[in-house]
Amino acid sequence: MLRLRLSRTVWTQLAILGAVTVIACSVMAFGFVHVPALLGFGRYTVTVDLPESGGLLANQDVTLRGIPIGHVAAVNLTKNGVEAVASVDSSAHIPTDSPVRVSGLSAAGEQYLDFRPEHGGGPYLTDGAVISGKQASIPVTLPHIIDHSRGALAQLDADKLGKMFNELHVTKDGP
């Protein structure tokens, strides 16, 4: 049997290499990948009851007055609408009576869940808290806007509108 003997210098180099490897992996796991947050440490879960999703999807941001504090873990269908399950950073103190709304980040449709407390005092939301639909709101959807505008457009008098366009010399191609 062949027996390999390593010198003290080689053992020292291996120990240093091992220590650097452990430190580098720790920095990556805790600094970049955020392993504790992925495992649920330092976070709490809040459920928000909504009449409909308003375009909200899982993995979208949760904000407190516009500052990111977590993400939407799931959006589930219920008998009365939808429930959004939010995973929130435990350092965020959100008053229990805070209004929450689904807001649009841009016209492209990226939605997020935004808490807008009216005061800074407690009591605060804790793990497992449920926010009722009375505190939650969703954006007005395009189909609702179209439905509501139909009634207004039906009240317009086509003859008077045509006369107005003729007097302004406006055509479909421009003035």
C-alpha cells in the first residue's frame, strides 16, 4: 500500500484553502443568495383577501409606501375572490389597519402589492395575519372602464356631434 506523507507546508496551504472556501461560500449564501430568507428566517406571512387579482401574480413585489419589503408568495382562488399570500421582511412594521392595494408599476402590467399605512403606530401585522377585503383595493380594469364609458357615449347626440365637427372643420384625417 502506498502511503503519501504531506509536509507541514502543504497541510498549512490546504487549511488556508479550506478556510477561504468556507468563507467564500458563506458570503455567497448569506450575502447574495439570501439563504435564510429563502428558508423563511427573518420573514413573516400575511394573507390579503381581494375581490379579484387585479393582475397580481406570484413573485411580484410587496412594498411599504413604495419601498420593497417582500414578495408575493402565492395568489390563490377562494370562494369570495382571491387571496394573495405575501412574504414580508420581519424588519417591516406594518400597522394592522393599513390600507393595501394592488398597484401598477407601469402600463406594461407589472403589478405589486403596496401597503399605505395612515399612521406609524401599532399594533403591527404578525405572522399569519389576514387582511380583509375592506382594507384592500385593486386597480380599475380596462373592461370596467369600457363598460362604464358605454353609458356616457350612448348619451351623445350623433347629429349635434357631426355639426360640431363640421364647424371645426375636423375630419378623421385631421384639420
